[in-house]
Amino acid sequence: MTPELAGGQVVIELLYLVASVLFILSLKWMSSPTTARHGIWAGEVGMVLAICGTLLHHGIIDYKLIAIALVLGTIIGVPLGRVAMTAVPQRTALSHAFGALCVTLVGSAEFYLRSPGISRFMMSVLSIEVILGGLTVTGSLMAAGKLQEILPQRPLTYKGQNLVNFLLLVAALVIAVWLIVHPESRTLFPFMILIALTFGVLLIIPIGGADMPTVISLLNGYAGLSAAAMGFVLDSKLLIIAGALDGSSGLILSIIMSKAMNRSFTNVLFGAFGQVQASATATEEAKPIRSATPEEAAAILSAASRVIIVPGYGMAVAQAQHKVRELFDSLSKRGVDVRFAIHPVAGRMPGHMNVLLAEADIPYDRLIEMDEINGDFPQTDVALVIGANDVTNPAARSDHSSPIYGMPILDVDKAHTVMVIKRSMNPGFAGIDNPLYYLDNTLMLFGDAKAFVGSIVRELSGGHG
Amino acid sequence: MNSSSSLINALFIFVLAGFIGFEVIRRVSPLLHTPLMSLTNALDAIAVVGAILLVGEHKSQLSAIFGFIAVVAATSNIVGGFLITDRMLKMFKSSRPAAKTAAK
């Protein structure tokens, strides 16, 4: 396509090359919290170089409009970069939608600019670009709406849901194939976009809150892949590289998340997640439980030498993370070894708990992942579960009939004493009963997580003088 | 034949970059998965380069309008993504300096 590069073109391509290298370094430096901030720096420099390189293109005649758009984007972007840490999942979903919107719009514009004379290969990648982009736009907006609780969080299912979704996808692909063969049928193009947008909505309707980490990762992957497809269309190596990096990141995270929920990756890819189990929770006879007051809990905690705190989304909902930090400080001062056990799908997006606890000033070397900490529970005096449910459910290990059977869990039941802070005995979001609550070594602490942890902290400091 | 050779080139780049992506991201600590996602989001907004060309070249009314919205959307991702990633990473502190008191 570019037989002989002009001098200016060479400079631009070299700038893109440097930007690509910086992007890869940027992700490489994310491997550890000590180098991660270099990663941002590398990403920013790469981005500035790439944008400057693009502005050098001699085809550009209208700089004013570009400047206005850049300023407008910055005005929208700054508040999006300043949201509260609890709102990060919906912010992330929203930014997937923005990214995909950009890709879809560019793809559509390119179609209308080139349309009758578009090659078959070009039309194929362009279709992939706008279909993936389109479904990511509406899918991400739906996910953001559910996370922000503008939309109902409960999964909505109806008969033949998968069939409807499947037929829609087929319809979009049929149009795509038609356009590949007859690229002059310009009127068909909007229908392909429309179907992709509808598909995105329907894909997220059956998703419940607990599945959000997988879905956000998957949408992340789709956004990346659509950007890579856009790179093929524009013949931009930089875009292919950035899209491939983002795509593989999203796919890796989805694989990690689906493993942590014991779902196969194909199961997740085909949107068969989020089905509500036929709730066969037969009303069992009231099993005995033991509960404790804040004073008793404080006494047990201060007598312990090793404590593991298991946070879940309930902790974020109750905004209890700062009180938990006070508890951490007060116990650490007494010489108690306090660590946090982080389940991969705790929270609403990958790594959500770590960010919330880091914001509350808890040192990151106290946050331990599931595989690393699970062996330590038998030597632990107290496991304190705050707002987590399914990820601690021992039925996942033993009960073949349980809907979460096989899901890797945190073995809190192996600790000498388990304390669970919970509002009431109502089963959690997924509606699955948790046998952990009826164990002999379990104490239920009923109340609001923030208030209850607060009273424990008061007891601990009061008892000390 | 020129276009098919450029397709092969593009495929090579895509596959190799995907491979690098897998190897690099596999090593990212689960601790940082949330900032990783906001960072890849910002990097992905490099799609802004395609949008900038659409606006700047002004080949048709439609392409300029679509390009304009696309530049706004992508820029907000770049700015917002880098900002929030930086804010998150600033929060991750090690207990190492205070390790003596914490361990005792």
C-alpha cells in the first residue's frame, strides 16, 4: 500500500515504533507495585509520542476541530479519573464503552469513505471491528448501569434467551458476509451495527452482580480485539499492537476469573454465565447457630496471635474498609499477626478488594491471594469474614448438589474460630445457603459491617485503657 | 498482491504482540489487576490516532462528525485512565518501613 515511504512518513512510523515499545514496557512494569508507576510514565510518554506523530500527517487540513475534540475529551476525562475507589468498576465499564464507541465510529466512517471499492479482506476485518465494537458499547453501558444500580442488578432471564442471542449473532454475521460479497449495499451497514448494539444489551441482561468480574474482563478483551481489527483496517501497526495487548489482557483476566468461579472459559465466551439456579432451597429445619457480641468478638481477637480477615463485596457496600484498617492497626499494635485473604472474584472487578484496602492504607504485603494463604488457615486462630459469602462456602468442596460445587474457596472453616459479620441469616446474593454458619467453630456477628467493626475497635481500645 | 502481503505483515504483528501480551500480563500480580485494567484501557485508547486522521482529513461530513465524537471518547479514556491508574498505584504502600514495629 505504501510502496516507498516519504521522509515525513518514516519519522511518523519511527515514533509509532517507540510508542509500541513503551506500551509493552508499561505493562511489563505493572508486574510489581514497586515498578508500576514507571509503567504509567512509559504509557503516557508513548501516548504523547503517538499523538504527536499522528498530527504530523500531511493529509491533515483541519487542526482546529482536532484541538476542540482533544480539549472536550480532557474535560470529560478528568472527572472520570477522579471517581471514588468504590465506583471504579462502573468507571471501568464506562471506559470500555467509550473505547469501543471510538472504534465503532471510526469503522463506520471508514466503511462509508471506502465502500464500493472495499476489498473482501478489508470488509471482513471491518465487520469484526464494528460488530465487536458495537456489542461492547451497549454491553459495557449495561454493565456500568447495573454496577451503578441505575439498572436492576438481578439477572433477568427468559425462555429461549440463548436462542435469541444466537440468532441475532447469526443475523449480524449474515449481513457481514453479504457486505463482504456486495460491499456496495451501503444501506445494510446500519442494520449490522444495530444488531450488534442490541446483542450487547441482551448479552448483559442475564448477568448478576457476582458475575461482573468475569464480564468486565471479557468486555475488556472485546474492546481490545476490536481495536486490533481497526488496526488491520487502517493498516496501523501501533493500533494492532495496542489492541492485541489489551485483548490478551482482557482474555487472561477472564480466564482467571472464570477459573475462580469454576466455569469453563468457553462457557463464559458463549455468554452462558449468570443463569439463576432453580432455587431448590427446601426450607430446612432451623439449624442451631451461635452468635456473639462485639465485646466477645474483641476478647477473642485480642487473645489471638494469628488473624486472617476475609473481605468481600459486602465490606465495600457497607463502606467498612476504613474501620477495618482501624481494627488492623489496633490488633497489630497488640502484636497480633493480621493478614487479608483475597479471593480472585471478591468484589465487582478483578483486584477490586486490593484497591479498596490499599486506599484504606493497609500495606499491600498484608494482602494475600487465595492460593498462597489457603494452607495457613489451620494454623490461624481467628478467620474474620466481612461481607463475603460464596467464596467461603465449604459446600463448594464437598456438596456435589451445590450450584457452586467445585469453585475454589478460601478454607476459613479450617481456622480455630471463624467469625462472620453479616446483616442477618438471609442467604446472600446468589441465594445459596452457607453451611459455614452452622459449624461448631463459627460465631455469627450480626449487624452492619461498618458499625460492628467500629464497636470491636472501641472495645479493643477501651479494654487497653 | 501488495495488499495481501501487507495483510500477512499485519497478522504477524498481531500474533506476536498477542504473544508478548500473554507473557507480560501473566506476570502481573493479582494485587494490581484493577490498575492493570484501567491502564490497558488508557493504552487501548490509542485508537485516537485513527479518529484524529478522520477529523483532520475531513474527507466527508459524516466521517468528520464520527471522527470528532471518536476523538472525544478516546481522549477521555486516555486522560481518565492514566489519572485513575496513577491514583490507585499511589495508594499501594508497603509496610516495609514500619516492618520493625509491625513484626514485633
